[in-house]
Amino acid sequence: GMPEQWARLLQTSNITKLEQKKNPQAVLDVLKFYDSNTVKQKYLSFTPP
């Protein structure tokens, strides 16, 4: 199956089941993009001047 976080994202997104079936690669690309950006944000820190 898919990672738990991805399943939750799909459940809360506005992407319908029909759209997911019609464009499975696009859905995966979006999830991977979101996931990679989320990981980067975890390790970036902001230090005020």
C-alpha cells in the first residue's frame, strides 16, 4: 500500500476517486512533491535577526 501520510492527504484533498483512477501518476507525483517539501521544512529553521 501507500504510506499512511499519503492516504491521509488524499482523504483530505479535493482529488476525487475518479480523478485518482484517471491520473494515478499525476497523483503520485503530487504526493511525492508534497512529501519532499514537507521533509525539507522539518530541517529548515528560522532564526530571527
